[in-house]
Amino acid sequence: MSYRRYQSGSARAVWALIAANVLVYIATSVAPGGSFLGLSGPIIDQFGVSRSTIGAQPWTIVTSLFLHDGVYHILGNMLMLYIYGIYLSAILSETRLLILYFVAGLIGNGLFLAIASPAAVAVGASGAIFGLGGALAAMRPRMKVVLFPLPVPMDLWVYVLISALLLGVLPALSYSNIGWQAHLGGLAVGLAAGWYFRRWERSRGIYR
């Protein structure tokens, strides 16, 4: 039996998330002191998430998910959001996809706050997007994808593992300024959610 019986047939939630991220990026880029090449100090201070400011600025645990520090940051994240999101849209309802996105992003930020340096500041949707990727890898691990620039199809779970190593484990070992804590936190949420949804599908004979 095919998973298509549970297909939502709509990617509106994905496009809405992309639109929100892009609009915020444009707004922060044209704001006084802003730039398309990177965020200004005041914007990061007010809307980026940091352990040193979260008590006085609790909203930053959400607003930081929509900030991106430069054009390459937003392009890379939106490309991955589109790829993961389009596939998940055919499996999950819009409501489940949105809940997963924000829960993964918030827990990813929570892990960043828990173990990153108190002075470190995180911005970006990567934790939420890793949540979508983790869920998709758990639900459809054998789906074939191509990792640019390598023209060799690979299982989705391998692709997600490589991404986690490149953007999670290796930056941690090299003390990079990448917010790997949020990446791994979001990925863990996605894997757990994907495992749950896959069991749910099998219990109802939707996917085998």
C-alpha cells in the first residue's frame, strides 16, 4: 500500500515559511545599518538568541529562527527548506509540518542556550530545517537524493548524516562559529518525530 493515500497535496506551508524568512531577510537588510551581506549589531542584539539576553528578551528564541546573516546563509537554508519541505508536504499534513518545524527550531535553540558560550548569539532557521530533514530521513530513509556537486544518488539517511557531520559535529570539533548545537537539537527532534510518524503509518497500513 502506498503512502500517497495520506498525501496532503499542498506545499502552502513550505512556501509560507520561505516567504516569511525572505521577507524578514529583506526587511533587516534595508533597515538602518542593515546590509544584504550580513546583519548589523543592533538587529542581532535585539532579535538573535543568546543565553546572556534570553531572560530580558524571551522573544528572541522565536525571532532568531527568521534571521539570516547574509545572502549565502538565507539561500542555503531556503534551498534545504524547499527540498525537505516539498517531500514532507506529500507525507504530512500542513499542521504537522508546521508544528515539527517550530518545535525543532525551538528545541534546537534551547540546546544552543544550554551548552553554547553565554556570549554566543544564534540566528537562522537551520535547527528547524534539520528537524524536517531528520523526520524525512526517518520516514523515507531509502529515498534517493543527489548531494551537489557529487552526481551519485545516495540514500536520504546518508545525505542527512553527511549534512549533520558537516554542519554539526565538525564545527563543534573545530570551534567554528556555526551554531551546531541548534542543528543537532533540531535533527534529534526530527528523527524522533519521523520515527513516530513512520510507526503511525505502519499501524494504519498507509506505508510499508
